[in-house]
Amino acid sequence: MMDTYVDERDYKLLEADKYTFFVLKLIMGGECKLLLSDHKSLILCFTGHPFPVWIWTSDDASQEEMEDAL
């Protein structure tokens, strides 16, 4: 199940990729037009046009978990 908020679990997930996803970590705390997380394997964040959609997935995310985001 995808939630429309992030919490400490999500910030902890990004610690392993803290340099790659530094910008995502910053924008997750602000206003996003779309913010989805399952708090374990997937984070989606879109701040708005013309900026990109940020997607973080765990290395072991399953196909089923990816489909749940749809």
C-alpha cells in the first residue's frame, strides 16, 4: 500500500544512497505535487513542472511492489 506522505522510515531508506539521492531527501520535506511511499522499497516524488520525477527503489524491490505504485 502506498501512502501520500513520508516519515523517518523513508529518510532512513535513503541513508545508503545519501549522495545519489541528496536532492530527493531535501524535496521530500517540502511541497510535492505527488509523493508516494510504501516506506520500505519505493519512494516517488514529483515537485512540479519542469522538474523531474524522483524515484527511489530498493535493490531487491519486487515486480509486485512496483505494480502497487500504479
